[in-house]
Amino acid sequence: MTRLIPHPVLSLSMVMLWLMLTRFSLGYLILGTALSLVAGRAYSALHPAKPRVRRWRAIPRLAATLFRDIVQSNITVARLLLIEGRGTRRSAFIQVPLTITDENALAVLAIILTATPGTAWLEYVVETGTLTLHIFDAAQEAHYREMIGQIYEPMLMEIFE
Amino acid sequence: MSPLEAVPLWIAIPVAILVVLGSTLTLIGALGFARLASFYDRLHAPTLATSWGTGGIIIASALMFSVLEGRAVIHEFVIGLCIVVTTPVTLMMLARAALHRDRAEGSDALPPGLLARPEKNAPGE
């Protein structure tokens, strides 16, 4: 089972993607399944850190929080861009110590921070566990620190570690 | 008669709002991209387009064609998924290239604490 389908979740999502891009029919289902199984085996040849999702239940909560944050920061950054030059906005570099070390959790955090306007991921140093961010509005530094440390990190820990 | 006239009003209004919202955010992002002065600031502007800019247009498209064709048309969300998953890769690559260049030059765009990488280099780089 593990050898035949090394990444069941990945393969299943690829079948879903395939069916979303084509019209549903038995032929497409068989073709999509075959392709996703081959892709899953090819992916395992890369020896990725296999994601171990421990709690699926936390994922909808993470998605809901992220959705709200994206909406809020879109509004904030759009406003800041419109008053650019007239306001007193300054950007800043901040360094955040991270407690999560799981590669997949870090990848998800990178997606979260990139998808949320206002924060840009600059660099993560493995030995020290320090993440360097560039934030668009220095006045919101405390907000971002809290957002990463108190909200997203515990959730990612719950899901992956 | 254009096919768009067949769109009922109750669906035309939310679709129009979402399309205008998405394109306005993308425009604001593009303007910011042109006007901002520093490279690191400019990293932020396009994220408006890749989050709700794309999101608004995708949701509008899915909504409208689901109603017009009378079935769930959701393949637009694949575009959204691909954008969300691939943007961090390019953004990080650009950011780290800029960081590397500014460190090598000792540029004053960086605060003194950032001129050196924290601790020694990570393996595999």
C-alpha cells in the first residue's frame, strides 16, 4: 500500500484537480488516477519530508483565520498604498524567533505570510530558528509578532508536530 | 442580444462587485509597485494582486458561470491554488537575492543587525 501509493493525500488531490479541470467522466477518472499515482511515485523519489498531519480538525480553523487576516491586511495595505507619500508610514525589518521546525509547517507559514499583504518573508536560518521578515508598516510590528507567535505557530504545531 | 443579458440581476450585482473589487486591488497594487521607492517595499505591492485581486475575480467567474451553465464551475479555484502556492517561491527568491546583494555591498538599506547572516551559513546553500 505504502509502496504503491506513497503519497495518498497528494495523489487524491491531484485526481480532484484533474477532475476539476476536465469534465467528470469515467475515462478521465481512470486517466487522472493513473497519472496521479505515477506523479506520487515520482514525488517520493525526491525524498521530501513526509508531511504527517496529526490533526485535520485544526485545518478549517487555520483557513478561516487566514481568510480573515487576508481580507483585513488587503484593506490596510491598499489604504497605505493610496496615501503613500502623504502618510508617515515606514517599513521595517523584524526578526522573529520560531519554535516550529517541521519543514512542511514552515512551508505553510511561508504561504500564509506571503498571501497576507504587508509581510514579506526574507530569510529563515535553520540553526537559530530565526525568521527575518520585512513588514510594510513598522507601526504594526507588535501585531505581526503576535499574529505569528500566538496564532499561527500554535495552530501549525497542532497540525504538524 | 449578447449572452450577458441573460444574466439575472441577483447574480450580476455580486459578480460586478467582486470583479471591480479584484481589479481595483490589482490596480492599487500595480500603482504602489510603480511608486514605492525601495525594493523591499515593492515586494509588498503585488501581493494585493495575488491575494484578493485574483480572489475576487476568481470567485466572480465561478459564480457567474455556475449560474449560467447550471452546474458547479469551480476550475477557476485551481488557478487560485496555483498562484497561492507558487507566489512564495518567487517572492522569497527575489527577497533573498536582494538581501544577498545588499549584504555583499554593505548597503545602508539594511539595518546594521541584518548585515550579517544570523550565525553561520545553513547547510546546503
